[in-house]
Amino acid sequence: MRSTAAEDYVKAIYHHTEWQPEPVTPSQLATRLGLANSTVTEMVKKLAAAGLVHHRPYGAVELTPEGRRLAVRQVRRHRVVETWLVERHGYEWDEVHDEAEILEHALSDRLLESIAASLGDPERDPHGDPIPAADGTVRRPDAVLLADAPAGHEGAVVRISDEDPAMLRFLADAGIALDARLTVLGVKPYSGSMQVRALRGTVDVGPDVARAIWLAA
């Protein structure tokens, strides 16, 4: 089963568990994909019948080994394309996701690998997500979520979630990008905002932002 829909589903399942251990539920999957719960339920049944996922009624959805291979293939395609658009075509990091969603399904394997080679076989995309190697190997950096980092923790930014383009623009304006060094100063009383010291000075980030940034552990 190699339809565009199946590729999008297994990729979404993979994304959910890439940086945290909890498996995805059908309702969470529906939210991530912007689809009705009933639509997702029917597709999950088809994926299970095709051997791409494990799913019990009312339970979580998990990839089978075959499903994971397909997901990693699509993740590689998506992230190579994102990197190509930023490095060769002048896109900003908040502009590439939707373009990559289209192109990842259209490029031949030969063209994709040619693009990857022309970029020097990059190991991460513009947001710090690891690009799986052509053989499916994935090397994820040892990282801690900013929201979980204790006061005094200092480290380089290794990953920023790309789910909210507006947040990416806010962080760029604040001087927070990949490889920027941050020092956690602590959480402000009552407001819940986390204070971090960046190159341009102290920045207050809300809980949603703190859950979207990973620092080197």
C-alpha cells in the first residue's frame, strides 16, 4: 500500500513519536492531519490490513516494521526537499513545509538522491530534525526539551518544531535559531514564562514555545 494518503499517515505517526515516547491515538492523528475522526478510523483499518500499523479498538496506533520503513522513506524525502528549498532556492525556514508536502510525493528516487548528494548528504533539515540516511538509519541528537531544562542549563539549540510558522518567525526575530546557545534562567513566577539568555539578551518564552525547542543535553 503506497498511496499518497498512506505515506502521509505513516509519516504523521512517525512524527508523533520521534521526540517523545507516547504512541499516537486516532483522535490525535486526526488533529495532526486536520481530518475527521471517522475518516482517520477508516484509514487506520486499511493501514492495519496492509500490515503498516498495529491498532486495537480504542487503543493507540503504532507502526509495524514495514510501516516504519515507509515512514522513514517519506521523512527523508520531506526533509531533503525542505533543506534544498532553503539552501538552493532562498526559502525561509517557515515557508518550506507546505511546498515539501507536495514535492516529496512527486520526485523520483533518482532525483531525490541527486538533490541530497548536491547538498552534501545533510544530516538535518532547517529545523534540526534528523534526515534519515538512504539506508534508513536515523541519528537523533541527545537533547532535552527546553520546558524540561533546569535553571542554569546551557546548550545549543538542536531542534525547533516547525508546526507553527508564526512561532518560527518570532524565534528568528529573537535570535533563536539552530546552533544558537541558550542559558535557562528559570521560570517567572505566576506567568509561567521561561526566561532564557540568548545572543541578543534575555528572552521570555511562553509554555508553547518552551515545548517546541530542544537543547543539547
